Amino acid sequence: MYSGFRLNLPQDHVLVFDDLSGNDIQSYEDAAWERKKVLLSSFKSFMRRDGKVDATRVQKNWFSAVDSCHIFLSHSHERKPQALKLAAWLYREFKLFAFVDSKLWGYADELLGEIDDDLCLNPGDETYSYQCRNVSTSHVHMMLSCALMQMIDECECFLSLAEGGISYRESIECVRKLNEDSGSVEDESEEPLTYSPWIYAETEYSRLLRRRKKESHRPLMVTEDYRKPALAMDAAIKDHFFYTLDIKHLTLLNEMDLIRWQGECDLLNGAEADDFKRWQPYRSLDVLYELKHYRPEDRSEHSVPSGSSESSHLDHNKGDAIRTLPYGLD
């Protein structure tokens, strides 16, 4: 991982998605197919002859799905449709391939269902053993957690799609406010919360993992629950736990930044077409880093022991948000 961003998009209307077609989404899905195929294996293919599951092979199988991905896209279940549109837009505009984390959640849930049906049913009954399910869930969640951490480390950019979001009208007001002063578009007085343990884990991994050189990432220049009773239980308990997210290490992005990013890349594509198209994903990321004044040298490189007083994170410029209105709104 080289960079980290937190994207705050409107919930109701995203300008850059207006001309996104079904063909654009299908093109992204087609490009993703080769990566997704490796996740389709039944857990029985990971069983040894003695009936034991090789958890290390499962984890490596999941991790292989992120091969050659540029961006790890972290999002909540409620934001899944928007996350898929964002991934399709990134692929169409910049040939950037984003790994959408909910894909892995779904396969993990399916794997857990297969294991429970095979190993955790009470004899002669259709109910599950509470003790066995505790063990199976612990193993699958541990495999998923380790695979997610490896995936984030392997991707050049970590992009968190902020929960909640803002309305379209509020996004316009944020931009108008930026034209009046240099304050942040986000109220930092309250730390964001999440009910998802996976969002919390992914955000913490992005904060604690080493920062790699971007050149090391480049060539040389989860699903519905499988039982209705489980759905009811999930709905009853999911909002009883919450986590405070530490996002100071993630540079804030908004929709106006995406518009500016798109415009700058279009200019480069016209002026330096051959070179730009050859290295489009990486040149596009470099444009984003320049727009947001992203300087990894200001971040901790994790070269000092954890907890050391010398360790520090990037002190973000709160005045570096793009002061540009959407086309037709200035």
C-alpha cells in the first residue's frame, strides 16, 4: 500500500456516474471475471484426504484474487451498488482496476455455510451445534481477516467509500463554502463510527500497514446469509456494536475531486496520448496524488517501532480540497 483516501460521495446523485452505462459496468465485470473465477472453488477442494480443511490454501486462494489490482475499495453493504458504479467508472476513465471488498465477504459467507452444513449440523437434526458454529465462524473470519490485510498491502491505493455520505444539495453547499474559506469540507469534531467490524478492520489495516514505494506496485516503466433464521439474528444484533474509526491517515476526497481528476487526465490524454495510454492506470494515480498534494514522505514509513514517539502520520492540508464547481453549476 502506497496511498490512502476517504471518498465522501452524495447518496442520491453522483454527477460523474450520470453517463455510466450498462455496458460500462459489464466491461468492468468482464475484466473482473478472471480474478473472480479463483474464488468460486468449493471448500471441499481445500480438504485433505483425512477430511481436514487446509485453511492456508483457502487464504492464499482468496488473496490471489487481488493480483494486479490497483485499488482496494472498502465500503459498507448499504453502499455496494454505488461501490460497483465507482469501480466501473474508475475502469472506464483510467483503466484502474478496483477490488470491491464485498465480493470477498460473499464468498466467505458461502464457505461458512458449506462448512456448517457439512461439519456443524446436530446428528439427526436440522439445527446447528452452537459450539461447532463458534469454531467454524472463528476459522473463516480469521482466514478472511488475514486475506484482507494481505490484499490491502498488495494494492497501491486504499480507497474507503465513506458511510452515510451527503446529499447532492449538501455537496454543492460544501463547494460553495470552500470558495469562501479554506476550511475542511468535513466536520472533524466528531469521529466517524461504523457498525461493521470489517470496515473497522480494513480501516485499521490501512492505518497500521507499512507504506511501500509506489514503484513496488508497478511494472518497470460478502452475500445474503444462507439461512433465514441467521438473517433475523443478524438484523437483531448488528446495530448493538459499533467501532470508532481513526481516519486521520486517509486524505479526504469528494465528488468535485473526481471531476477535477477526470478533467486533468483528459488533458494529458490529449497532449501525451501514446505515453499516457500505455501507462494509463499509473499515470492517472499520479495525477490524483498531485491534485491532493499527496506526499508519502510526510507519513510514517513504519521504519520505527510501533508506539515510538518518532512515529507519525501525514499532517493533512485541510485547504487542499478542490475549489471547483461541477460543470454547469458555476
